[in-house]
Amino acid sequence: MPPNKRSGAYWVSSALVFVMHQIIGTEGVVWLTTLGVFLLRSSVREVHEPWGNSALIRGMHLLSTNTPFFPIQIAVGAYLGWKLYLRWVHRSMLWVWILPGALLTYAVIAIPTFSPWSTSPETGPLSHYFGWGCQADFRCYDQLTFTQPFYTSVAYSVGALWASRRLRNPRYVKDRQHDLKENRGGQEERRSA
């Protein structure tokens, strides 16, 4: 039975689902990758202390916080979007990039720097928010505040979009139906025995 779209409960439920995906797609991805990097570094230090300060671990730090395109967070966001869409099939997952995009647009236009204590060199707004002009090592956190949530939310939405395309693929649907019939058949045989 389809939900009544005129009821207040439907709209409240839809808003809460959107807020949940907004949090998962932005801050959830960021904190999950931060936790993953921290746990990996701690585990490596437990195994062998000098490896914890090796060039590989410093490179991972560079990739996770000082690279302006945040490849680890983008990959985690796309993966989470993919997996969670296959699990929940919420169409609101496709739109979580809009609020971070609006905030980033406002920041680029109206806020030259959000980190007044920053020691990074003065650059234009595009380099500051999208390039190497603002890095966490120079106490400039504008990219971590505005750009990174936008990138992760776009990746989360793209992962959900890829999953939605896969779910609509006739070949995938046929394979899933075949898998369900096989699983059900095995359960029925066990029950009758």
C-alpha cells in the first residue's frame, strides 16, 4: 500500500530520512575515514613503533587531510552511498549534495577565509577552497569545513545513483530473482526433511 503523501507523518518521516542521509553523507563519511586512518596508524604503531612514523603513514596523512580533492573520503562516500542505497532504496540519498553545495557556494562568494588564524599564503577564493591555497598543516581548515563535506556528499549521491541504476538493470533483477528462488528452495527442502 503506497503511503499517503498528504499526511503529516509522511512528510515528517521523509524529512527525518533526508536529515539522516545528510548527516551520513557528509559528517558520517568524514568521521568514518578519520577513525579508519587513526585506527590504522595506531595498529601499525602497536606492531612496530618506527613504522607508525614512516613515509607511508605520513603520506596517508597527506592524502586524508592535506590533499584538496580528498580521495579517501570520496571513495568511502561513494561506497557508503552504494551500499546504503542497495539496503534502504531511499531516493533522498540522491539529493544530499545540495545543502553542502549551497554552503560551499556561499563561502566561496562571501567568505575570503573562515580561518583567521591561518598561516597559509593568501590566494584567490578558488585556490583557497578547491586548490592548494588552504591546508590543514597551515592551520587553515576551510576546505575541511566546506569543501570536504561537499565532495563526500556528491560521492555519496553518485554511489546511490550507481546503485539505483544497477537495481533498475533487467539483468540484475533477473539474477536476484533467480538467487531468491534458489534460497527459498533450499529452505523449503530443509523444512520438509
